[in-house]
Amino acid sequence: MAGGEKRVVPDVLAPARLGPLRLRNRVIKAATFEGATPEALVTQELIDYHLRPAEGGVGMTTVAYCAVSPEGRTERRQVWMRAEAVPGLRRLTEAVHGAGAAVSAQLGHAGPVADGRSNGVPALAPMAGFNPLSMRRNKAATAEDIARVVAAHADAALLAAEAGFDAVEIHLGHNYLASAFLSPRLNRRTDAYGGSLRARATVALDIARAVREALGDRLAITAKLNMKDGAPGGLTLEESLQVARWLQEDGSVDALELTAGSSLLNPMYLFRGDAPVREFAANFPVAQRLAIRALGRAFFRTYPYRPLYLLDDARRFRAALDLPLILLGGITDQDGMDRAMAEGFDFVAMARALLREPDLLRRIGRDAATASSCVHCNRCMPTIYTGTRCPLA
């Protein structure tokens, strides 16, 4: 902890507080797009997706990705927060609560990661330019666009509260809109939103403040923040540390979930392990499939997997901040969770391991020597087009 204070190492499987929320343990199912909302509304498939880890013992599961506006979706089949979505979201939260877990809504705007062709409206970005994901041009966000998006986050947070969520997670990572503004590579503006780090951080800080002002202490508020983009010219660890300090000073979030990588520039920097290029290619028409197979290795770069692979960078944040931190990346067993607690982290987030074995945590609770059967092949990643799942399960 900052200041060198001694800290009692908590039991990761014991109850804990996250802002105003009491969780049954310190394990969070991380947000992973479910591919289960073909009409941009909740389905039974989506409810079942979150029931499985809830019944499997996690303290909280995170619904991804709840866009704050229509153009903020990565593509048209994602839930976006509006009154029509609330009844389905309420069914989901009630189901998860019935299984003894809390549930968080991940709120965000995809920005340059959005598929303007699929959504039928231009994607917003810090700078206008061609988007190879949609084969269309992004629109440079105006001051009016930014104000609308900031307000939309507050409105979405209120809808989440109405729908029975216990927490919201603000998406400030992966070069989605707020993260793209943070990136000096993607944001070369010369107005109030570009140039200095403080100016580039305006969108992220304003969004977090707006959500806090809307919710007060009704729900827990977390933010997913890139420690670094993992791409040349992107956000650096030192810059991210300063943004985290500003978030802490503002009191706008109850915890930070530390992440890394760019959906635009270097997606595998977050995931580590195998790069499933052929499986991704199989989801596209023949011409695109051949191009992805030929060029995919340049985009889906391979990074070796190792347990707790984001820990080295995350330690810098733990040393600099008093804010509760959620450690993500390569946490699959009791040893990894205990090490995270010993290193001073307050919560851990798991994704792929729970996709493979939703009951993993309950089994670890019965036998601390339980090992995950996830092999980090990442073949779950391309299943987002047909319903996210582990193909090996």
C-alpha cells in the first residue's frame, strides 16, 4: 500500500466490501463479451451465461458490454442502455442474486473500435480516419459529441441501478473511446481534449465524475483502466499511473481493474497465450478469411502465457495508490489468488478459466490444490460471433 502501511493479508474467499457493496468473496468474473444478445436485448442465453459462474461461487459477475449509446457498440448485436433493455436486465440481476452473487454492468463507448457499418452510424474517435474494422471512416468527436457521451454514461448508470445491478464498471481501456483519447498515438488533437496528458484524460475523468455524481454511493463504481496500450506511441505505464492518481483524487471510483492492450492495435497483449488466427478467419467470408489467414499474425501477435502476467506492471500501481485494486491476468488457482492478496491487491478478476470451468471457484473452495484445465489456447475468443464459450469444455 502507498505510504508503507502494514496490511493484513485477507482471505480471498472470505466476504469483503467494495465501496458500498458487500461481496461474498474477493473474486470477480471479469467482463468478456458474451455474444448472446442478437437483438441488443437480454436473452435467456445471456442470463444462463452469468448464472453459471454465479452458481460456481464468484463474488460478482460482470455483464459486458453495455454500451451507453447506439454508436458506442462494437457492433449492432450488443446491448445498449435504454429503457427497453431494463426489464431483461432486471431478470438477469434477479437470477444472479438468487445464486448468491452480485452483478456489475460494464458501461462504455467503443469509440474507434465500434463497427459503424454494423451500427448504421459513424464510429466516434479522437481523430477522423479510416477504420479497417468496419471499412469506413470514423468521425472525429466534437465537443458536443463528447458532452453527449459523458451524459450518456451517467444515464446508463442510473438505468443500471434501476435494473438492480450492484455495481458498474466504467470501460477506460483497450482503446475504446475514453482510452483512445488517452493514447497519444490515437489522439493528436490540438483542442482542449488533446496534447497534454491532462487534456487527453479529460474524457475519462469527466465520465467517471458524471457516473459518481449520478449514483452517489448507491452502487459500487469501478473502472477498467489500461496500464499501457502495448503499442508503439500508445499510453505508457507512467502516464496511466498519473491518470489513476487523478481518479483517486476525484473519489469517482471505488476500485480500479488494471488491464492492458489495444483492441485496435494489439489485442493479444491482454490475453497472452496462443493466437487463434485460423479460428477467427473462419467467421468471415472467403475473401476476408484468406486475408486474415495471410496477415493475421501481424495483428494477432503472440505473447507467451505465464501465471499473473500483469502483476509486474500492476505492482507499480499498488505502490503508488491507496485506492482498492483488482488484479487481472493469469489468475487461475488458489496460489495465484493468495499471491495477489499477499502483494496488496484487494480483489482478483478471472475470465477464461471460468469460461472453461464456471464452477472452478467452488471446487477450489473444497480443495485448494484444484488446478484449472484452461490451456490458454484462446480459441474462446472467436466464439464471440456465435455465443462465447470454451470450445474445449
